[in-house]
Amino acid sequence: MVSGFRYRVVSVVGTAFIAVLAVLLANASSLQMLFTTAVPVFRRLPATVLTGNKLALVVVTTTLVVVGSLVPLFKPRPRRILDTILLAQRRTVTACLALATIGYFDYTYRLPRSTLVLAAVGLLIGLPAWFVAIRRRPAEKERAVIVGDDPEEIADILDVIDVPVVGYVSPPSPYYTDPEAVSSEPAVADGSGEELLADLDCLSGLSRLDEVLVDYNVNTVVLAFAQPDRAEFFGALDTCYDHGVDAKVHREHADDVLTTTANPDDVLVDIKLEPWDWQDYVFKRIFDVVFAAVGLLAFAPFIAVIAIAIKLDSPGPVFYTQQRTAEFGETFEVYKFRSMVTNAEAKTGATISAEDNGGVDPRVTRVGRVLRQTHLDEVPQLWSILVGDMSVVGPRPERPELDADIRTGVVEWRKRWFIKPGLTGLAQINDVTGHQPGKKLQYDMEYIRTQSFWMDLKIVIRQVWKVLAEAVE
């Protein structure tokens, strides 16, 4: 039994090995002759033995398809034997159907029919057996750890949780690591934090959460953050994900996360980090790459013209870079054609432009107004999409400073951390800007709940139509 990152490596390597072995055994001439002559149903299948480069291509193709189909099994989740077998068989059947589809066409790297049937039998036996052998067994008894920085919220969780809690893990601070190291009361209501946590052991800081999960055989983590730092919040969730541990949150404090629960009466609800299936991510990423590549090629002739216009209009660089919030609370550099005077925020700091509220922003240059009206200032963001920092469709990325300010007024704003930011989205096509954070969040959350490839396509078409209509006004 292995866990964490080692499980991922072992499961992928083992799956690839079994796929290669299945093809090589299925390609053996003696086995093919026995199979096509001894089994009446398959007597019409010609025995085909591959050699050389063609065999190598078939092996590589089969391995890639099988590994790609079994991605859900590479997550280090505790699984029972029957659940493991059924999941492995379902994903293996998906792989075999994909290989059969490839075999329908006359590709050099396709599996011959007799080889495909024999390889499928081997995969349906070998892969479930492999994942049963390496699976992480469910703990005999549920054991929970509370992770967070809010004593009152931890106390609320202790009142409703129905499994043994071995202790809590907290971000580093003098109070949590050594209550005697500070003379003043912790910053909680009426100094009640020390009393609330008096009977609960502090196991470690967040940096050692992975060790705690292993040492105490924990299978459930409950988050209890008051004002979570992005790095701490998503670091805790990432550790839970790596170790196959369920992450939960109190229903009354579930504003910061996308959650799901099977029972509406449950007080502790499950955190759902992946609102979409992996196939949705694949199609979305393919669409992003194609859109960004075509867009950059289409606008390439105009980039030099825009750059010259910017330089002639006002002194300063052609491009403007900013830090923006990304998926899972990270930040990235976004590039735009400069539309404001140089050092426009030197006096005012990070603020939402008055143009977003229908006003006039004196910091915007003459060329900048044209660029903003035609949205040409955002062309460089196609590069951010191409490299994977952004998506074509998603919540617009905000400045970290503005993001923090908005969160103070709209608590649920942090839900946007769970999805990659986009060039456009439902809020943009409905003329909702950062001046209306509550309404903007509603559109962003609607998109997260209903996202699909066809929805992305509709949003892009509406946005393109909207840009063209504004350009001709």
C-alpha cells in the first residue's frame, strides 16, 4: 500500500507496464493462433502478428489511451476492493472502446482486431488486480483533524462532528504553537479562544499537515479558517487531495468554497475542488489553445501598428503588466497594451477605472480610449491563455489588492478562486463590471455551476458580436 505522490507514480508506471505487456502478449503468434482457432466466436478474425516500427507505434498508442482513460484511478483515494474493481473495469472498457474506434480507421498505429480482443481481456484482468493490490485501504475507524485559525469556528465543529477528532492544525502563531509564549489574550471574542481549545491538542502547524495525516491515520479534515490566506487555504486542500483525505467545512461557514453534500441536513458538507469532470477540462483547454493561437496569428499584423500609436501618443512602454489572481488563489502576470499614462496609479493606488461605471477616467490616453472601446488592449492576454494562466471563458481576473477589498464586502467572492480566470464571461456579456461585485459574483457562480463546451462557445460568440457592435458605433 502506497500513498500521496508515490501512489501517483506507482499507479501510472504500473498501468503503463500492464498496457505494454498486454499488447506484447496479445501479439504473440502462438497465442493468436490458439485464440482464433479454439474460440468459435472469433474464428473469422485473422491472426495478425505485428513487428518492428508498427508494433512500437501500436504499443505507444495503446499505452497513452489506457493511461489517459484511467486518470481517475491515479488519485490516492481510500477505496474498497469491489469499488476499485468496478471503477477500474469501467475505465478499462472506456479505453478499449477508444482503441476500437481508432482501429476502425486504417491508421498505422491501430490495433488489429485479434490483438485488440486479446489485449482487452488482459487489461480487464490485469488493471483491476493491480489497483486492488496498491489501493489505500479505508481506515477501520474514522479519524478527523480540524485545520484552521478560528477557535470559535473550531468549537462549532466540535459541537456537531460525530467522529473522533485527534486534534487541530493551525497556521503558525505564538498563541497556537505555544499559548504560554504570549501574555495577552488571543484576538477572539472575550478571549474565549484558549478556553474553547483547552481540551483539544494542537498537533502542528500547516507546514507539517501531511505528516499529521499519515502519523494519525486521518481520513477527514474539517477546515475552520476565519480569514484564510490563499496559500494556507489551498495548501491545506492540496495536502488533503494528495493523501486522499476528505475535506469538509461547517455549513454556516461554507461561503469560501464550492461545496456539495448528498444530504441537505448535514451540518458538515464536503468541499468539491473539481466542479467539472476531467474531460471538460481537456475540451476546454483544447478550445483555449486553438482560440489563442488563431487570435495571435490574426492580430499579428496589427501589433506593430498599435505599438507605434501608443508610443506616439504618450511616453512610456508599449505593454503594461499587472499581477492578477489566478485559479486556487495563485497569482500570475497579465499583459495588456498600455492604455493609461505611465504610473497612472502612483497617487491613487489600485482602483477600478471610472470607465467601468460609465464615467470618464482622466488617466486613459487618446489611443487608450480607442483600444479599450475596441478591446484591442486585451490582445496580449491571448498569450496568457496560450500558456495556461487564463482561459477564454471564466471569471475576469482581479488585482490582488482589489480582490482583497471586494472580499470584505462580498464574502462569497473567494469562491472565484476555484476556477481559472477568463478573458470574458457571463458577467462581461451582461455588462456587469467590478463596480457591482455582488451581481458579478452571481454570474460567475452561475457559470461555474453550468459550464460546458457549448456554453463557452455561446459566450464567445456573444462577446465577439458585442465587440463588433461597439466598434462600429
